[in-house]
Amino acid sequence: MSDRNARVTAIHVAPEAGEAMEAKNEIAAVKGRGLEGDRYFERDGSWSGQQGRDLSDADRALTLFEAETLDLVERDTGISLDPGDHRRNITTENVALDHLVEERFRVGEAVCEGVDLCEPCGYLESLTEEGVYDALVHRGGLNARIVSSGTIRVDDPIELL
């Protein structure tokens, strides 16, 4: 990640599984737990306690999504998604998230490590519209673990460590 303009453009959490995502201006990212106030922090997310794709809850503590993908999906499919509709926690700008798998990076004050790509699921499509699943295959974001706690704010920089 060489772009000095890599940054957080939006933060979203859902207090409980299935609830609408809520926008936040800042949030505490807690090592091994996730974002305070999010369903996964309380182990109440759809994937909590499941070992799907060999990931632990800590490996899914934070999810990130590229803002540029929203534009690509609309251009390619006509489907318009707002930040938060993708159900990932952090929307980024100027960051190639697929390059952060197995890399450590800082998001605001928190240090994270990319675990694997976060593919879409049928549940996401049921909350949005038909075609979202196919539109987001291989560009659905990144699962990351939080290795050092800290606050994350909208407009915070993102940097490779």
C-alpha cells in the first residue's frame, strides 16, 4: 500500500445479528474481540462460534471493504449500494485489501493483520437485492484480526507496517 491517501471513509456496526448497520464516527477496536458495540464483539454475529473457512471469531474481529468496489458494482451491474449495505465494518479508500492478506497494517490507532478475503454470502443478498452475491464474488472485502487495540475514526489513515 503505497498511497498516502489510504484512509477510512466509513465505520459501521450492527448491535445484533440481522440488525441494520449503524454508522459511527469513531469506535474502539479491541484486540481479539472486535469493535465495541458490534455483534461480533458480543459473539452474536452470524458466523460467531462457527469455524467456517477455518476462521476463529478473532480472525473475523474486523472486516474491511473498498469504497471503489461500490462504484464498480454500480457501473457493472446497475446495483447501487451505500457504505454499510455490504455489512463490513470499515469502508476504505485507496487500499487494495486483497494485498493485505497475511500483512500487518495500522487503521487509525489499531494494528490489524489480514487473515483472508471475505466472500459474500446468500444472507447479504437477502438483505439487499438479487445479483449482489455475484457482483461481490472475489471483491467482498477482507477479514482481519486486531493485534493491538486502539480507536478508529472516519478519515484515519491506513498504513502497511
